Amino acid sequence: MSDEDAAGAARSGVPEPEGGEAACWLDRVCPECDAVLDTAPPAVCHRCGAEVRAG
């Protein structure tokens, strides 16, 4: 968004889009070593070998 667009949105009361990703990735974090998993649970952690379950 350009500066002009942002200024216009501020004047009109329309919030500027925040962007970013809305999805939560906490289910892909190993509870033992905090590694981020490459696949969705159920999985085995590539770093410490812990079994990670969905949920």
C-alpha cells in the first residue's frame, strides 16, 4: 500500500490490512526440543526423535 493509500484509508476510517499469515503453526512444533516439523502431526521429530501427535 502506498503512502497516499494509507493516508486515505486513515482518513476514511478503513483499517489498513495487517498482512501476515493467519494460520497457527503450534501443532508443528516439537514439545520436547521446539523444532519446527516439516510435516503435520502425527510425526516423528527429525531433531530429537520424539513422537508428535496432533491435538
